[in-house]
Amino acid sequence: SAVISQKPSRDICQRGTSLTIQCQVDSQVTMMFWYRQQPGQSLTLIATANQGSEATYESGFVIDKFPISRPNLTFSTLTVSNMSPEDSSIYLCSVGERYEKLFFGSGTQLSVL
Amino acid sequence: KQEVTQIPAALSVPEGENLVLNCSFTDSAIYNLQWFRQDPGKGLTSLLLIQSSQREQTSGRLNASLDKSSGRSTLYIAASQPGDSATYLCAVPNAGGTSYGKLTFGQGTILTVHP
């Protein structure tokens, strides 16, 4: 199983600012996935990050709002840009191989005032 | 479009009880199903993964079954303990999706085990 470290664990931000969330994995992985969990809701995939190429975004999510970096096979960042209260959520990174378990980080709980 | 439903939405039981959480999905063309546990404000912990060719998986006091043809899975927790209190989520990969990491999650069952 993969050990995933996510930073920060929580933050309170002002409207209009940006926050970058870091995800570090203890082993090399092909794909990393970023999810969002809005209050009282289940998880929704934001994008898939593949090392060496642009991230692939799901319907309803755009690169300008959620830019992603994937500089190597163990690290990725997700930025939440120009935040509004509607961005208050738990953001989670995950890793896994096709047909196998998907593992999740401990999450970043974001509150936007 | 795949939809995942979990019943019940919430469950409160006394310590020591055996309990069953239910998960149903609309598109049976899945290659696996995964059960997770989530503590409040935290990330997800993977509990069990059942491949589509399997009928059940066991880990300690947990047993998950899968009936792919009927679109159902159950998570059985034996001899429940207060430490089992959490939200339990089931999830299936999106059939035909562009990313194998795209899971469709149920809304979860909030379990409370009281001493």
C-alpha cells in the first residue's frame, strides 16, 4: 500500500486568494488523482495528473481554477485559485494502479471566508 | 451513468452487535468495488477491494460480498466496537471513463457504535 502525505491538513483562507495543496507519495506512481468533497457530499474527481503531461480535467473543472503540477513520479500539487466560499471542501489526493485499490491522503480541509 | 446508493444513511448500534451495510450500483459492468472508511474531516482509508470475479473478501472483522449481476454489495462488520464509528463509503470505477482513478462513490453510511 502507498503512504500519502498531504499538506496542509487544513487552512482558512480569504476570498480571492489562492491555496496550493501538496501531495507526496512514498513510492513512484504513474497516475495521481485529485478529488473534492463538498460539505455533506460524496467525493468527485477533479483531475488526473500524469507525470510529464498536462492534467486531464473532469467535466465541470477547469485548469484556470485548479492548476495542477506533477513534476515527478512521487509528487503533485493542486492549486485552488481565486477562492470563493463555494470552494470550501475537503481536497484529497489519491494514487493507485489500474484494477487495484485506490489509496487516499489524509485530506486538506479548506474553509474560505 | 453509474449511480451508487448506500442504505441505511445512518446507523446507531450498541457495542458488540453484528451489522450489515448495503451498497447498490446501477451499471453492473464494473471490474471491482471498494469499501472505504472516513473519519470526520479526514481522508479515506481503504478497507476492502473485491474484484468482479470474486464473491467476497475478508479482513479481520470485516467481510464484503459482491453480487455483480444484481448490482449489490454488502459490508458485514462483526462484533462492532466504538472505534468502528465512522462513515463507510462504497465506490466503483466508472465504466468507459477516461481515467481509471475515477470512482463513483455512494453517499455513505454514518455508523455510530455506542458503548
